Amino acid sequence: MTPLYETDRQREAREMGERLGAKADIYGQRLRSGYCEVHPDVPEPYPCSICHFEGERAEGQRLLDAQYEQAMWDAQLAEYEQEHMAGACVGLS
Ligand SMILES: [Zn+2]
């Protein structure tokens, strides 16, 4: 809260404190305005183009994982059915 009355010196101290306590990026460094929070070297505000790229890549990886998992289930199901059918055939003979 800003005091109603403050001397120039008090105001300077308060503003200095606000600057020192200013928002830091995820690496604990001072956040440079106009730079990405996640990629402090990228002179674009968050989310920068690398953020977008990594987001898309993560989404693509998630889809690949889902496809892989589905393929694993299909393979296990096929294996199970094969064993089941083989067992049934043995039982019939
Ligand atoms: Zn970024």
C-alpha cells in the first residue's frame, strides 16, 4: 500500500524495494521486460516462438505415446487371443 505522504527519500527506498522484489523468471534471475520467462535469452515476451515450438512438440510426443500404448495393447490382445484360440484348439482335439 502506498502511503499518502512520504519524503523523496522514502519514495526512493520504496521504489528500490519494488525493483529488487520485481518479478523474477523461473531461474530466479531478474526478468527482462520483453524477454520470455522460460527462455530469458529470447527477446520475445512469454510465450515466445520456442515456447510455441516446444508446446507443439510436447503435444506431438503425447500423441505418439498414446499411439504406442494403443499398439502395445493391440499386440497383447492379439497374443492373448492367439493363446486362447490355441488352447481351444488343443481342447477340441
Ligand atoms: Zn519461451
